[in-house]
Amino acid sequence: MKTSIIIATYNKLEYTQLCIESIRKFTSQHDYEIIVVDNHSTDETVPWLRSQSDIKAIFNNENLGFPKACNQGIEVSSGDNILLLNNDTIVTSNWLTNLLTCLYSNKEIGAVGSVTNSCSYGQSIQVPYNSIEEMHIFATQYNQSSNPALWEERLKLVGYCMLIKKNVLDKVGLLDERFTPGNFEDDDLSLRIKLAGHRLVLCRDTFIHHFGSVSFRNNVDSYTKLLFTNQEKFIKKWGFSPEDTIIRPGLVKQIDAVSTDPIRVLEIGSGCGGTLLYIKNQFPCAEICGVETNPSAIKVATEVTRHIYSSLEEISDQYSKDFFDVIIVGNLGQFNENNTNNIKRLQKLLAEDGQLITIAPNLLHYRIIKKMLEGTVNSSELQNWKLSDIEEAFNAAGYSDLEIVGFVEEISSNDQAFIHSLVKTARLGTTKPYEIQSYMIKAYKKSSKVHDVKELINNLLIQNNVLASLKNLAKVDIEVVLNIIDEAGYEQKIDLLNFIAVQFMEHQKIDLALPYLNRAFELDINYDPTLLNLGLAMYTQGHDQLALDWLSLITNKDSKVEQWVRQIETDLYTKNYEKHKLKFLLRRLESDVDGEASLVELLQMLSNGELTIERIYQVVDNDMIEKSQLFTQLAVSCFEHNMLDLVFPLFEKALEFDTDNQDALYLLSRILYELGEFESAKIHLHRVRVKNSDVEDLMQKLSEVNVV
């Protein structure tokens, strides 16, 4: 497969040489040809090109511009692919390998491009290098392998490095020469490829260096005029502005979701769908919709999603209330009744906890004020938003958790002086209101949970349907409840937290009470009622020492608190005594010192409920050596004293500590035999390896039994 690399040149030989030398160095593994079309260079470019045997060169007698030069190169090419490459680039290791891999990974892909250090439309990345040598080290690591996870579908590709299938170019046509000498021809070509049903992909696994606008850098004024002229040509041809292809990554990054979430996203003013496509890249499971009024832009956007509508009214008819998780509005427009009503309408389309993300221009930006003073401000600018307007409109529409961030651009020293004069005149303490060009707003739809939680809390306060209210409150995420309490502005917040905790404690839901007590403690670590309730909660859960620790922090201990302290101290002493008593008895049994007496006392404690198998297990596990043997002794003794319900749980613990305890296996088999559980007895006896006379005798008895 052959690739034709097309390069247009006009002077700047040093850049052209760097570019072509890098192609030779990093593209040798591929079948390629270099075609250079020179636009009547006046430096040493022409003689140098004539001396290069591996370059197919075309020399124009005048500067025909970039689009025409590229077309000339394409017309004489022989490759299966066309690669449009600026002469102010340096290609890198694996560059063409990675681009070709992506281009031919799917028949729908028509063109691909790389990322670089200097480029528009989000195709540039931050780089760490300061020299060409460092750049190649960086690029070798960056380009080391093709990675489909880093391929990003785009509405358009910037033409400094654009690889296109030749059959796609044959289908859509060459670069449009009306954009001579250059700019917007790559936008135009990208859109034609897209409308022909092909995909364009940005390869974020491929990096090349780009010096950037070398041919136009010397005459900024002419370049600016050219941009305006060609933009007008673009609008005339397509019926929409190049701005309608814009991507808004800053707004998309504000979406509160993970990449795998199946979110529903609506963009108002979606243009040709650039941002919607970017959302689809970031959230592959997202359902995307757009509202766009320009029919020409809609035609392109429907190649991204078929869910494009021409008005907010139309989308309101198509979708139910509470449908979208995210609504993005690229420009909130003017502060007027129509737009404040639209904010309310969008709120109805949002799902619970859904978010609206938008940008609003600042009325008080210093440039607007300058225009006011000069008398050049237009009527639409006078309807920009103040910060107070934003807060009032969104709060009135029922949004919550309003987050507003101001965007500030670089300001000259003269403009800084003007801003300081405004601050002085207005007697403000900050320059920010005048520096901020626009506000980014992120607002959430108030959840009905807020109302529900408040109603449940009110029910508890008036003791209405307490049990049902506690059950429903327990179903709500505790952080949600605590946040609602924090934001609701309750005057006695700590008392409310304690009150709710006590309601849960009275209904034996200590685990549900603790988060409320913890939050109350965070708010005031010295509040006695909180300390008392934490102490009682710990005591109820059996943590006597923790309970005493909390109660000891109480500053003013009344008689009731002192009574609780004495009660807990008594219980703690009793538990400690019982704990030490149990350890003492088990140690005597383990060492066979008065073992029979110790065994009798242990059995008595088990019989009257003073002691549980789990409590024995804790002490044995922590403090005894012959763990399995102790449980075996207890199991046999329980059998001998007709405490049959304890026998098998004790054997289970014995074998948990030592699955191969031969005594335990034999004695368990014998007891099972005596209880008539012959089959189970055989199973356990089979595991006994030492066949002494007792074992053989039991085996004989079991063999003579007819198991039913």
C-alpha cells in the first residue's frame, strides 16, 4: 500500500529540510512517495528540491496558494492514500504506521490526523521538550504503539497532517480552491468527507511536531484579513459559520458522570454536532440530542445523531419531563424574560439531580464598560448577565447547588489601569467583576428527595408516624440526609441531629443513629447531649469502655449521667470478672489441674445461659494452646450430661481448629453411632487413620448395622 505525501512550500527552506529529513528517517518501512509543490519560492528552496532525487517536485511560476498546490500534488500522485503535510512539521517514530493502522481499522473511516504541540481545534497537547532532540525522545515514547482507545472521532481535522484514503478523495473531490491562498479548506474538505458518510478520526496515539503558521507569521494583519475573507466564503458556501463546528470540552468536563454511564445529554445550540460527537467519545453509552435552528448546520449534525431538533418547543414535545441527565447550553444569550423562561423550561426537562451547564457573558466586563463610555456598545451587549442576575434567575427556576466560575483572559497593563479606576470609582474591594469575561454556570435540579426528607424529619419532630418515617429515612443515603440538614438552615442543627439519633436508638437501630451523632460531634465536640448519646449508643452495643470514655468527656454531669456511669462501671467489672473467670477455668481444663471441677462449672454456665459457645471460642482462640482438644472435651462432656444441643456445635469448633484431630473424629463417630446416625458415623470414622482396638470395634459395629 503506497502513501503519497503532499507538501506545499513557499520559502522557509530550513523548515522544509527538517520535514523531509524526518520523513526519510521515520518512514522507511513504508511504501511512500514525496511530492513537493513549490509556490515560486525566492530563497534556496527550488535549487535544493531540484537536487533531491527521491522527491517528485512541481515548480509554479507564481504563488498559487496552499489549496491549489495540494491539488497539483494529488493529481500527479500514485498512492492509495493521500497525506497532506505542512512543510513546518517534523514527523516522528511510528507516525505513519499508527495513522495507517487507524485509517484501515474500519471501512467507514475516510481520514485521520495526529496530535501536535501547536494546533487549533483541540488537536494540540502539552509537551515537556525544549529541543528537537528532546522532542524525538518524547515522541518515540508517545507513539510506541497504536492504541484504539486513543482514537477520537471528529467533525473535522486540521490539515497540517491529514491522511485520506484516495478513493474517498476521488468521491468527494479535491480541496476547494476558492479558499486560496489558504485557511478553511481543511474545514471544507472534512465536512464533505463527513457528509459522504465517512468518519474522521483524531489519533491521540500519534504525535508529530508542528512549528505552526510559518508561511503566514510574518504579516499578522494580512493573515487576519485573510481569515475574515475566507470565513465569509465558508459561510456563503455552507450556510453556517465555522464557529458552528466548535467543540466545548470545558463544558463537557463539568459533567458529573463516569465514562460508562448511560447518560442522556441535550445540547442547546448544537451547531454541526462537534460537541455532541465529543460527548459520544467521552461517554460511549450516552444518548445524545441537540437543538439547532440553522437548517444547514442540522444537515451536518444529523451525521452525528439523528436526534436533532429545530426548537426547544419541538424537543419539549418529543421528550417527557425529567428526561435528561445533562443539558449543555454553549451560550446562555441575553438576560431577558425569554431566556429566564427558557431556564425554567430546561429545568423541567432535567431528571432529578440532573445538571445544566452553560456560559453567560458578563455585563460588567471592562470592555463592555469601555464601549458604553465610548458610545459604541450594541444593544445585545447591554443585555449581558450580572452575577446577581444569574443567581436570581436560577434560584427562581428551582435549581440548587449553583456553581459559578468566572473566566478571565489576559489583560494588558493599560486595561489593568482602567479596571483599577473603575474599582476606585465604584468603591469596590476587588477587580474581579470587571475582569471576568463570562461566567460558567453549573446548576442542579432540586431533587424531590429534599422535600421528602424534610417531610420525614418534620414527622419525627411532631411524633407523627414515627416508625414509618424512620424506616423511610433509613432508605435514603445518609450523606444526602446530612447534606439536606446542613443546607436547610435549621437553627438548632446539633439538637436536631441528636433528636433523630435518639429516635433510631429508641427503636434499636444504633447503627443508623451513629452517623447523626458523629456529624453533631463534628459540629461541636464539647456539646454534652451529643457526648451522652454517643456514650449510651456505645453501651447499648456492648462497648462499655468506649461508653465510659464518651461519658467522661461530659462537662456538666448531672445525677442521671452519674447513675449511667456507675451502672456501666458495674457491668464492665462484671464482664471483666466473667471474662477472667472463663479464661481461668479453660486454662485449668487445658492443664488438667482440677480439670473435672472446671469442666462441671463450665457445663453449668453453658446450661443456665451464662456462657455461649461463641464466647468460649473467642477466649480459646486468643489465649489457649490446645484449642481443638478443649472443644472436644467439652463436646463429650455435654453428651455425657445429656446437653445434646451443644454437642455438635462444639465438635464443629474443635474440627475448625484442627480438621485432622483424630480423637475428635473418633469420639464424634462414636457419639453419632450411639445416637443412631450410622451413615454420618461411618463418614467421620473413615477419616480416622490410627486403627486401634476402639476404632476397629466401632468399625465392626457399624458394618453389622443395616443402614436404612
